[in-house]
Amino acid sequence: MPSTVVFLGTGGTIAGTSADATDSTGYVAAQRSLLDLLADLLSWVPALSRTEIEAEQVSQIDSKDMGPAIWRLLAGRVAHHLSRPEVAGLVITHGTDTLEETAWLLQRVLAPSKPVVLVAAMRPATALSADGPQNLLDALTVARTTGAKGVLAVLAGRVHLAGDLRKVHSHRLDAFDSGDAGPLGVVEDGQLRRFREWPTGSALGLGVLDQDPARWPWVEIITSHGGARADAVAALCAAGVQGLVVAGTGNGTLHQSLVLALDQALAAGLPVWRCTRCAGGVLVGPDSGPAARMSPWQARLELQLRLLSAA
């Protein structure tokens, strides 16, 4: 039976520090190493010393600065450890700002048959009531669960599927949600109580990320809003954008000034996907398109991956 859990560190608030223990917003992210975080956890839960754990620091950044170079490196390290027969699962420490994007990329590229659990925190490691340690412990529980698979995220006791994950609050501890479907499950007193099935899907394959990160297709997000102007679409097209995701109002509706410009972009061969800018819900209707169930940020990444696949 595989029994090793590999932790990969990328930085984020979970590794952040502040000079004031009462300050949960004015901190600096990515200051503590993964080894430091695990040492703290072990000091609080000595029984973990009997768990087979490995740790590797992949990067050390504030996740607002996440991008193709680290995504490619991280996906490669995840694939490497997944291939090891002794590894039961992985836990990745990550910032919350781009957590849903990294989760979606790893699920689409790898669709792992073992659990890959992203874990984050809304408060820095130095906070009086830091949420990182409990989240780490819960993520470890999920990574060791028999039969677990796919890319997941664990925060505030809830386990989310990569495809449903949304950050819906700027600073509250329960800042993440899974929309209408709800979380896959919850971790209660060291046990996973599951409500839904593990994620499924086919992998695009690690090779899709082989292209130089600096040359990944340029895909941007346009938001429809009151007073929207077609100039934004025209400027992006003139600058060489290779794909557009339009975050529409409500059920994907678009300001009339954008419609003609987007139609012209489509006629010129530019892929244009539409989703909703609403925090909850999906596009409903016969013309909803490939991004109907995605957030704008996931749709942008999905279109980028498809363009990479076609290259």
C-alpha cells in the first residue's frame, strides 16, 4: 500500500508573516519555508512523526504573481511524484489569490488517479488564530484517504473539487465555495465525510506545457459592464491577443457596444468564449458555449491550454 505523502511548497499567505500577531491583513506572504510549516505542525501534533512525509520547496511567492513558468515547474514535480509507487498523494501549499487557477490547470493537465490536495490559508502563520495549521492537517487527512483522486482544495474544513472552486470572499476564513453543487466533503475530527464522487476527466498531458512559458498564447478577459466600450476589444486585437474570454453580466449578456467588436474578432478567427461575471451560477441556454460552467479565470486558462494543445 502506498503510504508516503509528498508536500510541495509554493509560498502564499499560509507561509506569510507579520510583525503584529493581531494583524491578519498587513502581512508579507511567502516568508516561511515549507519545512518550517511542517515543523510547527509536528510540534502541535507529535503523532505525525509516524507518518511518512517528504517535503520539497518548488517556489516561494505570493500567489498573485503565479504564472506559466511556475505552473510548468509545479506540474512537472507533481507528475514526477505521482509516478512513484510508494506515494499515496500530494499536498501543495499555495496562496489563495490564484488557487482556483492552479487547481484547474493541474486537474486538466494531469487528471491524477491519486489525490493532489492544494491547501492555503486566509491568515498568515504569525496570526493569533492562524488557519494554516488546521488546513494543513486536514489536507494531509484527505491525501491519505483510500480511494481519493483528482485535484482538490482544502480550506476551513471543506474539500472542494478543482472545477467548482471559487474564491468568494476577500478575507473571511471560509473564503472559498463550490457553488450550487457544494463541496465534495468536509473533514471532521480527522475524518473525511464525503458527499460527492471524486473528480473524473481525461488529462491533456504534461507535454501540453512544453512550450516556453514566455510564448504561451496570450488570452485576456474582457468584462461587460455599464458603459463598456468596444475600444478595449479593438486595442487587444490590434496588440495581437490570441483569445478572449468575455465575462458577461447575468446569464452572459453583453453590452451592445461590445457585440459588434466581438463579432468582428470572431470573424477574423479569434476564439471568443463567454461566461458570467457572477460569483454563483452558470450560463444557461443553447448558446452557452464551452465556458458556461467556468469562472472567467478558469475559462481563460482552459482556452490557453487548448491553444497550447493545438500548437
